[in-house]
Amino acid sequence: MNKIGIGVVVLLVVAACSSTSAETTTTADGGAATTTTAAGVTTTSSATPETTTTTAAPATGGLADCVIGSWELDAANFMDQISESLADSEEPSELVYLGGVYRITADADGTFTDERIDFSFGVETDFGNMELTINHKQVGTYTIDGDTMSTVIPGGQGAPDVQISIDGVPFDPPGGIMPIEAPEASFEAVTPDCGDNTMSVTSEGVTTIWNRVS
């Protein structure tokens, strides 16, 4: 197995899959300001302290109905693809899924949760065999347009809890590396292949496979 630098592993843990920010448009009408985000959330504020917030309901039927529910990542397949994507890098390595759950839950109101529960993987580094266990929960919004889906996970929801060991010994990264708060992340107009029991999504050359749990 080829070895990878410890800094690269840490960045893999906390990096968002997409750094594109949600588009925000603000218009003014008399004493009121209306802000609409790419996630389909509209907020109207009057000149008075009263504020009214309205969340647009997602489309119904087809993909919109299919994605509703809880899905868990096929983590072994995902790690294999990440390893393959690193094969041509300066520090190629193999990431191995060890256990835990990466779950997303989409609700009918256009909100979803993104949660990692004791999600663990291992990788051989130049310091030894590293194991990482992640716990983190974020809330975002999604919109459906025909057969495409866009999602936004706002930043400011705290840093992932990442436990690291090297050759079985707990390891604390150097100061300033962790914890790192997850930034805003968005996926623009991806096209999920959604069925009764599985859903696959391809973004930036990596296909994630999700298995329905409810």
C-alpha cells in the first residue's frame, strides 16, 4: 500500500465535495427587502422588526417523491473510488472503510439532514496506520427541477468531531489544523438515479451509492 501524508488525510476528512456558494438575490420594494437563495428559500423583512420567512415547497412526483426518506452511503464503494481518484496524485494511497454510518434524510418540506455516526476509515500514512472516526450532523435544503436536484448546506454548523489514532495510539493533530468548521457546500443540478431501494449520484467524477433505510 502506498503511503499518504498526514496533512492530506486531515484535509480529506474536512473538505467539502463542492465549494460553490449558493446564489443569493436581494430586491427592495418600498420598505421591504426580499432575499431569495438558490435553495428556494425566500425571506421578506419589513421596515418594522417583524420578519416573515417562507420556505418554498419542493416539486412533487417522480424524483421529488423518490428522494424522500433516509439513505445510507455504500461507504466501501465510496472509499474505493476516492482511492482510485488518488492513484495519479503525488501521494497515492488506499482508504479502507472500517465501520459506522453516513446517512442523509430528505423530508417532504425541502429540508434534509447530513449525518455521520461513528463513520470510520483507515489509511496508511508516513507516520503509521491511521484510523479516523467522524461524528457530525448538518441540516440543509434541497430543490427538485425535473430530474435534477440541487442542495445547499449552510456553514456555521460547527466542526466535525474527528477522533484519530495512529497504530492504535490516540493522536492529536498539531494546533491550528483541527477542528475545522465545515464551510457552506452546495451541489448544483446533479441528476440522481433514484429507485425503490438505491440512489446513485455522480458529482465531480465520483459516484456515491445510497441504500434506502426508510
